[in-house]
Amino acid sequence: MEETILYKLTDSLFIYRDKDGKERLIYIAGPSQEHYIQIINMKEIENNVNIAIKRYAAFFETDAKENLNKTMLFIFLLKVKLYEEYILRILLGHMLFDEYDQLTKDNKLASIIAEYLLNKEPLSKVVKDLIKGIIEDTNKFNKLYSLFKDVTFGMPKYYIEHIYREFLFVYS
């Protein structure tokens, strides 16, 4: 398998597929762009995010019967936020502060992660089209994603449920 850059997060930060097919987050260090640091295997992020999401599974299963597409969209955006948080936490020790600070100022990183997950997640065509439309509409994406601004790993279930109810109100 060929080495490939899948997504450019910044001028020096990429999601990269190595010759073994493993996706990694890499940081290019130095002006020659020949030296790079493998920050983390994306599978590790995926596993940790999925563990966090499973904590809320019972709640989502009961509500999904009424609002399946909205619930799937909410779970997707929650995953994006947890991926973003995990990545930022790891990057803090590897990047220059100015670069790190720029990543936290807007939702560019979140929208790139959303595109990455959209291509990776096994979702129905209806849900994929719904998510794709929201990602492409920057205003709508920013509005919905702003509901997740305080979400972190280990949030109490009641807080996630509160954000979900607010999400349903805003999305309606």
C-alpha cells in the first residue's frame, strides 16, 4: 500500500495513511518538511471516543426511536468534538503554541474531522447526506457545533442529555 496524506489539518499537521494502511496523525517539524513526528495512531483516538460514546448508549437508544436522523447527527457531532478534544490534548506537547492556539480559535479543525469521520463511519446514505449538507453549510455547522463547546471526555450523562435536548430545539 502506498503512503498517502488523507487530510491537511494545518500547514504542518496531517492525517496520513502509512504503507501498512494505518492512519496516523503526523506533525511536520522543520522548514524542510522532510522530518515528521507521528503523533498518534487514529485507531487509538477512535477506540477512546467509542468508549466515551458507549457511556451514553442507553439514552441514545431510547430516543433514537423517535428522532433517528437527529440522534445520529447528534452522536456524529459528539464524536467530532471528542476527536477534536483528544487531538488537541495530545498536540499541546508537540506543536508551537501559536499553531496550537490557531487550531482552537475556530471550527476549522472540527469541520475537517467531520469530513474525515463522514468518510469513515458506516452511516446510511440518508444520514450521510444530512451530515454532508451540514458540514458544507458553515453557518449551520458552527451553530450546531457550538452546542458542544464545553463537552469533554467523562461528562456526566445528564449533561449530555441536556445538550441533546438543546440540540433538538436548535435543529428543529
